[in-house]
Amino acid sequence: MSILQTVGKIDISTVSAYTLAMKDPACDPLYKTFGELVRLHRERQEGLTQEKLGHLVGLSRTSITNIEQGRQHVALHQVFDLADALKVQPEALLPRRGQGVTASWLAAKLPPGTEKEIAAWAEKLSRE
Amino acid sequence: MRKPRTAKAIRAEVTRILAAHGIEKPSVPVKDIAEALGARVRYSPFEGELAGMLVRGDGHILLGVNSLHHPNRQRFTIAHECGHLWLHHDEVHIDRSFRIKKRDAVSSLAIDPDEIEANRFAAELLMPYAMLKNDLLDYDIDVENEQDIHELAKRYEVSIQAMTHRITNILEDILREHF
């Protein structure tokens, strides 16, 4: 039974595009973008190493590395801790809607695990 | 797994669609038919194993075609997606263009009833039984003659391989019906 058929049997239209995108661990664009923003704000502050940031928020250097690379999913309170440590508003660390993950009607329809290239191709077509 | 609908059952469906749109002669305008069935047909290049896609949602039906493929292949893709559109209700069909040597991919496609039906639909739409039968009889086509097959393939805008395969498949029906 193909993945398409399996997906066809559940009503994926009720699942948000964000939740769907998260089901595929290889495709975590939201956390990747979050991580990039954390790194951006950390590097703006001279001498703020991953280790120091980790110390400020009670996490290990490895955790900070993982968060910055989008491999570790942060909890809500950690977003606020990180924002405080980086001296920015929490919003500054949040990806904009549509950034990192596409939240169009099409993205919500594609089965989890659809190749990124195919999803991007379809997305482009749907906008024409 | 359910059994795919027979070639004859699908032939009846396609015959109705062709009649409704007044299509009596090759080549069959598959893009027009796709649009008449409610799809927006869009072309875009894709480097990789993708022939086309059908996605339904929010009042849209998007039929995407890999424009890097040969025009005959693109026509087949549109016809195949029309099959999914007409026969199936899933929201998404992604049709990858696997090579024959990828054994797993082909064997799974070859037994998936949706795919079998969409392929039958495509063959019937591109090379409708009644049209092709008339051509074979009227023009006294020699099915062993490469040049004849070549001419037919051109007339229907399909690959020679597709035409050869199609004739082989319907020959028995024609013989049973007429001789």
C-alpha cells in the first residue's frame, strides 16, 4: 500500500500545514529558521559563545548547537529564556508565517515525506 | 487490495467523455479535456523522477506536468492524471517517472489498482478504441510494419512504444468483434 493511499484515507485537510511539516524529521524548516535566528542574535553580541548562552539559559553547549541547527525542539519557556539572554523580544526569534514552511492550501495536502523538491515544484505551479 | 476496474469498464467511461466533448478524430486534445474536467493544467521543468501531479483542494484542481519530458510523454502524463481525476477521490496523486530497472518502484506501481486504472484511462483517452480500430481497418494498417506504426503514433501524438503496446492490447478485441 503506497503512502499516497494511506494518506488518502485520512482527512489531512484538518491538520495544519505546520503540524504536517513537523511529522517528517528530515524536514523541520520551522525549527531550522528558529535556530538561525537564535544564532544571528547570539553572534550580534560580541563574545557570546554557545557555551555562555547555554549557561545563561541553563542548557548545555550541545543543546545550543542543536537548537541553532534546528535539531532540538525548544519548549515555550525556553523561547522566553533565550530571548532574555539574547536581549530581544521573543517575537524576534519566531519565524515569520510562511518562512521556513509554506502554509498554503497545497502544502497542507501533500503527504508527509513528499520530497522537498517536489513540494517546491508544486508550490510554484499553484501560484501561477 | 481491490481489483482494478477492467479495461472495458474504463473504455466505457472514456467513450462517454469523448462523446460529450465531440471528439471524433485524433489527436485527442488532452489538455482541453483536463480543463473541461475542472483542472488547471500547469507546466514546469523538474529535474528528477517526476512526471506529474494532481492535487485537489479549496475549489482548485491542480494538474502539474514536468515540462522537461518529451511532448508525447507530457500528453501521457496529462491523460494519466485525468484518469485519477475522473476515477479517484484522493486529494493528492504524485506520479513519479521511475525507470524500469528500479524493480520495487515498478512492481508497486504495477499492482496499485489506482495506477493501473489511470494507465488504462490514459491509453483509452490518447488512443480511443473506436478511433484506432477505424484507422487500423480503414487504412489497412500492417501491425508488423514499423512505418505504419510510426505514422499512427504521429497521428495520435503518442510514442511509438505506446502505440505498439496499445495495438497489441486491443487487437484481440477487434478480431473478436469483426472476424
